[in-house]
Amino acid sequence: MTLTIDIVGVPAPQGSHRGFVVNGRAVITQDNKKTKPWRQDVRAAALNAIAEHPDGYPLTGPVHIEITFHMPRPGYHYRTGRHAGQLKPTAPRHVDKKPDTDKLLRSTFDALGEAGVWRDDAQVASVTATKEYADGNAGAHIVVRQLDPQSAVPAACASPVAAAGTAQPEEVLFDA
């Protein structure tokens, strides 16, 4: 089973939780105010995608995720003057700045779980994640594939060692 989800919004990392005490009660908050709107956007887009084919959700067993985060381009990627609005020839395609990819995945995976795509994000057996600058709207493109528990990871994700068949379990014996 495959689910494709397109999200419009600015990807935001999960970040850390902060805890403090108010009137003797513990209060825990997010340190990134942009996380909640991003998770709401992901959840809404996932629910819409699931509504088209509701049978089989939440997914069970291992899943593979392909995700491309489309981040907003900073102003210095664009030319000025008569050519204002045009990208500079030196403007990069891939993002090598914050937010960290792993923190973007955390917030996105949590939202997908809330939407009922899977029971637990521990089911994610393999991930292909990319951060690119958006040429249009910021957001993300996600493809979720349910894996056969008996099969290997999709060929595009398999390591060269495993694909070559050279990774053999090593037998280790211990004397008691």
C-alpha cells in the first residue's frame, strides 16, 4: 500500500521541550512556536490523503518513507535591480542550514501518527529524506510505502553491502 501526501506550509523542527513549575504544577512547552502549525498542516494533509482510500489505516508492520522538505528560499538567493525576482545562477538547490533534517522528521512523523497513518513511528524501517529550497510553495512531499515484513528494504534504499550479498552474519562462540 502506498500513500502520497503533499503539504503546503513551512516545515518546522520538533525541537526540545521545556519544563517549569507554576503554582506547584509542572508545565511542559515546546521551545519552537512554529512546530504546532507545521504539525497541524501535516496532520490535515494526511487525513485528506487517507480519506481518499480509508481502508488499511493505520498501517501495520514496517514502512518506508520518502520525504522531500521544500524550504523557503532566503532573499539573498535572488538577483536585484532590473532582474529582481530571478534566482542567481549560484543559488543552491539543497539546504545545508538549519533546521536539522532529523528534527524535521520528528515533527512530521509525530503528526503522521496523530493522523492515523501508522500506529507508531517505530514502524518506520527506512527513510529517504531530502531538504531542498522551494521554487514555489514551501512544504513537503511524502510517500509512505508499506513494506512486506519478509522482504528486503526497497532497492533504492538498500545499502551496497547488503545488495552485493556480502553482509553475512558472523558466528561468535563464547566459552562459559
